Amino acid sequence: MGASRPPRDIHQAIVELADRGGRFAVALVLRADGSTPCGAGAKAVIEASGAIRGTVGGGSVEAEAQRRAVEAIQSGRPAAFDCRLEGRAVDSRDPICGGVMRILVDPTAAKHRAAYAAAAAALHARERGVLLTTARGLDEPDVAVRFLAEEAIPREPGFPGAATIGAAMESEQAALFASEPAQGGERLEVLVEPLIPRPMLLIVGGGHVGQAVAAQASLVGFDLLVIDDRPEYADPALFPEGAATRCGPVDEEIARAALGADAYIVIVTRGHQHDAEALAACLGKPAAYIGMIGSRRKVALMRKDFATSGRATPEELDRVYAPIGLDIGAVTVPEIAASIVAQLIAVRRKGSSPRMPVR
């Protein structure tokens, strides 16, 4: 049995507004050079009232985007503008980051509903793809948006080209490419926005530590699946919006979880027997990270038991980060969760992490 709440996605929000017939514009950061509050690809939906969902940087940058979006909604014409964050005084209203941002506001976004719906569906299905936003013209461009699944990226040459799109997918960073026009022609800008599913974090154990890990991991970009055999600890209300929960025998629920190479597993059940069951079920998963909570003594005894009983090879056990987390002297539950999430980040961004000594 299980329960979940659907994740909130900016592309799905665009689809819902389009379906309701609302008047709105999409604000999209096309370029961000130097020190800026947001990078290329940051996106927000701005309604005719100025209400905003998502962000393009906050502060005066976002206020200007809201103002221009309301104007664009009234005129029905997209607009693109550059924002220079070069204020001179700390106490002034001008941003002082020092960078330059180019922002597109598109009140015609409802016309591109199919592209945004395809992007939302791909992310929900944990499939990779790219969103291409094309702006033809400088200040009041014509806008086109299309979504391409990774396997559908064309191989033939063209602007910005398959190699360029592939490089953006590899880097997982949005990038703007501009085609300088021939005499009398129009400037063409294409934002290549890779859509990469957030890594999946499976938390085995929905108690206090599991809840704290979920809260912090959600903030740094993990999708969440929480498993517990107790209904009261598999309640979606205990976890961030969008977290999926399953209640049932832990080993069975782990076995049926669809976990790929981008999955991370944190085992924090209520006792060593449950931890052992969970670990045995996880060792065969192609996860990027497996971590198990426990004292050094517990971990050493469990390793010995798994090795002598033949439940795991030394190589399989060496994959496991146990004791879990970074050695930061954590004592409280929030501190323990912080040490675990910091280790998740290290493995995600660097491929490995320091381990706590077993002895």
C-alpha cells in the first residue's frame, strides 16, 4: 500500500494555467553572466495581477520582470530585456551583484502548451530531454518552444546543432546560443535547457531521522521515496510536498522500487534487524549511494555477519557508507540529518565522499 502527493513543477503550472484560460506570461532567464542571483533557465509564471510562481532571482530583478510581464500580457507581445546588476551603493535599490541577466517575458506561452506538457510528463516519468526556447528578434521577439526527448534530438546539422545540444545535456546546464543575423536579418537566440530528473532518494525508515533527512534533502534537489512498515510513519503529511511514501514489509517495498543508477539510499530504520533486512534488499540495487545509520560497533558486527553468512561479498559491503554521514560531531537529529545530506551532496557532485571510520 502507499500514498503520494504529486510534485509541483513549473512546466505543469504553465499547463494548468493554459487549460484554465488564464492570462499569464512566462519569465525566463536566457543568459546570466558574472555574479547573478539566478542562472540561465530559471523560470517563473507571472499572472496579469503580477502574482508570481517560481523565480527569476528575486529583488529588483524580479520586480522588473513582473512589471514587464504585466505590460506584455496587456500588449500580447513578448519582450526581452537586459538587466545590469551594477548598483554602486549598498543602501540603494539597484542590485550590486555585478552581473548581467537577459530575461524573456512571453505572454504567448499558452500557445506552447504541448511543449510544456511534454516537458512536465518527461520529468514526472524520470526521463531526460531538452526544452528549446527560440526568440527571433531583439526587443519584441517571436517566441517558439519545443521539447525533445533525449533520444529524439536530431543528428543532422542546424542551429544550434546536435553537438551543442548534446554538450548542454552532458553539462546539465542551460545555455543561450545566438546567431548573428545577415544584413537585414533578425537576431536568433536559442536557449538550450536540459531537463534532467532530480536524483531519487529512497529513505528506508520514516522516523525522526528519516523525516529530518527528507526535509533537508528536498531543499537540495532530491526526489523522495519513503518506506516504512508502520502506517503512522508512512504518512505523506510528515514529509515535504511531492514525497512518495509506501507502507509495507521493508524488503518487499525495496524490491519493487524502481531505482536506477541515479538513486541514493539512506537506511534509518528503528532497529538493527530492520536495518539488516533493508541493507540485504538494497545491495543488489544499482544505486549511486547506499548509507546505513548505526554505531561503529553495530556496523562492524553487521559486516561480519553478512560476510560469514554469505549474504554479501566484501566488495558489496564496501559500497555501503556506514556509519552514515560525514564526521562532523553530529549529536542532535537535525545535525545527523545535515551530516547525511552533506554526504549525499558530496557523492552526487564529486562521485565519492569521506567516510566515518568503522573502528
